[in-house]
Amino acid sequence: MIEFTSRGYTDLLSRFLAAGYAFAPATQAMAAPAPALFLSHDVDFSLIRAVAMAEAEHALGVTSTYYIMLANEHYNAVSVTGRALIRRLVELGHEVGLHWDSETYPGTREAAVSQFKAELGVLGSVVGAPVRTASQHRPASSDYLNFDDQIEVEAYSTTIRERFAYVSDSAMRWRERTPLDYLAARRDVQFTAHPVWWFTNAASADDKLREVVVEQHGLRDELCEAAISRMNRVLATRETTDAAFRAKRGWSKD
């Protein structure tokens, strides 16, 4: 049985390491020697939990790919905090890719490709390097758009699928097989693991999501209090600050 905890996650990866698997992020997956584990993460809910997972992987000496969303209600990838967390993923040696959502894309192929390229550019500016891999959000339950010709590595491409058996922890419910089944068969594996299921304290999927949302509300409360504090500091010194600014610009007081 696989336990959906941080310890359960590191134990799972340790079993692959002990079996001699080569770990590879997306852009190195096809070149990795067999048996290989192409390890990736769809960051749907929390960059904070993604960094916690990335640090655990770094401690084990493995690298993976984190797919980041730009159209997301739960975190802001281009905020000051979001940028810092994403850059931390890179500092830890991991790869960052785009997790794009077809439900937010326009209807025509030309317009969709344009938006895809624009999102790659925005995320690349956050990462500080071109984004070379992408993964579609909920590909089985949303409109499928084939962008294999627009990106170096598409996580659901035919090329990847021809080599790697696919397994995902979606909603903490394995489908036909678990990673351990493929480990026993020594198959090359593409394992998509969502940070929220492993690096939260709650037991059920429902409560894990609630935990992350409560955390995000707490962070927003902290940001609100910080904004109020800054506003009051500005008001307390506004007369002096305004006078200095006018002097700097050579303006007279009205």
C-alpha cells in the first residue's frame, strides 16, 4: 500500500532508486537509460507544496519537472511570491514547464497556438530561461489540442507514450496500476504526482484540498495586514515625503 504522505512519497522514490532506476525530467526522459522514471508534477493548487516536494526530491538527489499554470484560481505564478517559489524550484535543480488549460484557450487553432506561445513566454520570463516542455491540464476530460509541434517535449506526446507506461495519482485514486506495479515489472514509467496529495497533513483528498485553501486564505490575510500597515506608515510620513518629492522634481506646493 502506498501512503499519501511526504514520508510515503520519499519511500516510494527510494524504492525506485534502490532498484537502479534513472530519474529524468521531461527534456531528458527519452535519453535516460532503462529502466527510467520520468517524474513530473502538475501544480494545480499550491506552489508552496510544490516547493516542499521539490526539496524532498533534492534531498534524495533526483530531478523532476514541475508543470506550472498561469490560468489558475489558487495561486499567482507571476506575483512576487509566485516568482520566488518558481525560481526556488529551479534553484533546487528541477525543470519547470507549462501546465496549460484548453478550457481557457480560444476556439481557433491559430488563436490557441498564439496563446500557448504567449504563456510560454510569460513563464519563461519568470523562470529566466526558455520553457521547453508543456503538459495539458485534464487532457482526458477537456478539449484536446495537439501542441506537439509547438514545444520540444509535450508530456502526453506519442513519442513519450511509446516508451513510458503512464501512471498518475489523480485525486489519490490509482487507475489500473500503481507505480509499484511498474517497478515490479521494471518498466520505464512516466509518473505524474500532484504535490497536494503528498505534502499536506490531512488524510482524505477532500480535506487535503481544504487544508490548502485555508492556508491560502491565511496568506491573503497576512498580505492584507501588511498592506494596511504600509498604508498607515505612508500616511504618517506623507507630508515629509511629499515635500521631498516636490523638491526632487522642482515643483512648488499648490
